[in-house]
Amino acid sequence: MVIDGWQAKISERVLCHWPYADLRVFSHIDPRRDQNLGPILVIAPLAGAFPVLLRDLVISLLRETEQVAVADWFDVRYLPLSRGRFGFDENISSIVDMIRLLGPDVNVIGVCQGVVSALAATAYLSAREPYSAPRSAVLIGGPVDPLANPTAVVQRLRSHSLEWLRKNAIVRVPEGVPGEGRLVYPKMTQLATFTSYLMRHCLEGKELYWKLFADDGEDPLHFPFLSLATQLMDLPAEHFLENIRCIFHDRDLVSGTFFFANTRIDLQAIKNTALMTMEGERDDIAAPGQTQAAQELCRSIPSAKRRHILIEGCGHFSLFHGHICRTRVVPEIMGFLHHEART
């Protein structure tokens, strides 16, 4: 990878394995960079797409720092039932372990649905192990409070009961596949939903129309946006349903009734972790206000350690893919992280 005319050799390794994820670390040595920044941990969303959808974001971060780790979630269709359940608790538990492993200087970036898991893990560590809490948390385009500015996505998820979703959206992995017998929200159903969303964008000339018409990704020839967005994984049924109940139906973070590991998550326990929230002005999945809600909920963080950024003219996917991500989102993130590293 070329960084400011200098050829950097990127190494990749798996730092640790979990039943449902690897902690994948990308790193290089650049003596020109700030050595005090600390590693960055990117929490990809468990929303159907593989973490490679965040490729542009990760590469852009690597141009600015030496180590970026990614929560690389697996497709549960190929994981045997013997690995156990993977619900919201197990998701957050994996993230807590990742933060512990990377150390107290880690900067956590939660994207889309990964925002809630990243925030809950940060609050849990802040209350129970403050020495393990991350240095900073950057929350990008996620539904901390979906009713702060409800979109069509939010309204659709709230319109169906969990029982309806269990009966109509969940299937069992068939025999002959490693994950046979596992209950999942299947990729084919997700693809149908995404295709409908994509068609609306094309008909209305919105963000995804332009992503298809003029792919502005880091390497559109080898990693076209359409391929990144439509190569999907089966999601574990328990995580899918618990995520909808917790975030969209009951709004547990907002009501103060979010529990993890039999412990109530208190966002006011976050005191020393700096907080940045970022939203896209034209985001029609997690609209402006949904992520910013974290600023009001995390009242114990000093104002000097907070920042909220609204990226004008930016849709949901441009927060982590394409020209806007590279030239506007990442510079804001890095400016915030460098400021916190110096304080």
C-alpha cells in the first residue's frame, strides 16, 4: 500500500480466535507516524454483510496509523451447533475480550449496528474494569436511539412482533451444511430486502444509485461496491431477534434496562473514554440524531472529551465506503484520536 509516496508493507495476522469471530490485525511500521496513538479496533456490524464491506475505512485508517484490528464475524451457516449460541450477550462478550486483549490505549470504532455493542462493551468495562476501558469510542451511523429520528427501516422493524419475525424470517440450516440444524436469518431473505432498498435508491437517484453508476471505492475493479454489499452471511437467529428487541422495540439503552452478563449497563459509568459520534446528513438507515443520542446518555464524559460530527451530503454507506469516507470521515476520526492521545 502506498502512503504519501512511500510503499508500506501491510502484515495481517489473527491475534485471537472466538467461536464466532477472529480478531484480525493489520499493521505496518511507519517511523513518521505518531507512536502514541494506540491501536484502533473496528467493530463491524452483524447486519448481514461481511466485515470486508468496511475495507475502505480500514485502509484509510491504515494510511494514518500503524495498527488496525477488525472484529471479523463468521457466517454461522458454516459453524456447527457444537459452538453454542451466539446472541447479543455473546457478541458483546467477544468485543469486551477484544478490547482487553488490545490494551487500555485502544481506540474503538463502532459502525452501524456495531455501535450499540461497542458502546455497551465500553460501559461494562468502565464500570467493572476502568483500567481496561478504551481510550476513545467513535460511533458511526448506528441506532443508539432509533426513535430520535425514525427511518423506514426503524418503522418496519418496529411494526413486526418478535413472534411474527420468528415465524416468517427465521429458517433452519438444512442437512449437509456444517451449520445444519442452526436457526438463522438467511442471506437470501436479506438479499431480497437489500435489493428492494437498492431499487428505491436507483429510482430516486439516491446514494446507492451513484455508488453503482460511479463506484468511488478504494479499488472498484477488484472490490466493486455491489459485490461488497451483496455478499451476505446468515445471521444467528438469537442475535437477530435479541438485537431487534433490545434496540428497536424496547430501546434498552435509552430506558436504562440494557443488561449484559446479568449486569445492567450504565452508560454514565463511562467517564474517561473520549466519545465521538458521527452521522451522515442523508443517512436513511440510521438518520441524524440516532447516533448523537449517545452524547446525552453518556453524561459523565467531560465536554472537552466529546465531539459530534454531521457529514453533509453523506448517506449511510458513504460513512465507511468511498470518497467521502476517505476525505472527510477518516480525517475527522484521526483528528479526534490524535487530540485525545495528546491529552
